[in-house]
Amino acid sequence: MNDFKFTKREKVYLLLALAVLAMLFVSSSMTYHEQKMKAGFIHTYLGWLEDLIQRLNIYYGGVWHNVRTDGSAGFTQFVVRKLAHFTSYFFYGLFAYLGLKRVFVIKWTGPLFVWASAFAFAAMDEFHQFLTGDRTPSVHDVMLDASGALLAIVLAVIFYRIRNGSSRKKSAI
């Protein structure tokens, strides 16, 4: 019989992963107009970002996005929304991996499971948006979300490999 028990830290990571998913659910329940940032808000609070991204051209979903095509406030809002997608799933991937990494006997299955769950949640989130009025679901957003989770998982795996490798070398000395 397996006597596996989650540590307090792992439980916190799993609660944080669930909190990210809850936040995503609430966010995808809101219409576009409920989430839309007004130009005055963007200019006042995100002016630094507007200045930073003014020369960017981003090809996303088959369309070029930039200040010329979207306007300064519109392009800033586009970048903020896509960063929110990426970072939300980055944190989900990180927290879920840190909470579950000891669960898997075959170590490579842990990262794969967490990434697949992030991909599945992203797809369900876009379907949820489809059911919400005034929202447009996008396969591109699912891919962006899954990329955020994948980056977090890869960075965490690399971090733990380096940390565990250097601790083994120290103990061998």
C-alpha cells in the first residue's frame, strides 16, 4: 500500500494552481466589454508599456497587430490580454508541476501530465468563452496558453536538474 502524502508546500502549490484556474474561469465568464480597458486608463497607468511596444509588429491569429492598425490603446490592450493568457498558464504550469512532481514514479510523466492538463484547461477555457456572449474563442490562445505552461515546466525541470546535480557533486567531494 502506498503511503504517499503531500507536503504542506505541495498543498500550497496545488491550491495556487487551483486559484489560477478559478481566476481564469471567472475571467472567461466576463464579456469582452466587461474586461475592456478604456484608453484613459491605458494612457494613465500603462503609458510605459505603450512606449515600450510602439514599434512592435505581432502576427497573431492571421492578423498583424501594431500601433498603426490597432491604435496605441488598442495595441496595448491586445498585448496586455495576450500577456495575461501566457502568464496565467505559466503560473498554472509552475504551481501544478511543483505540487505534483513527486507523485509520478516515472519522472518524465509528471511534466507531460501537467502540460497536457494545461492544454486541456486552455481548450475548455476557450470553449467557455464561446458560451459567453461577446467573446471570440481562439485556437491561437490555446496554443499561447499551452506555451506559457510549457515554459514554466521546462524552467522548473531545468532548475531542479541543476540543483540536484550540483548537490550530488557536493556530496561526492
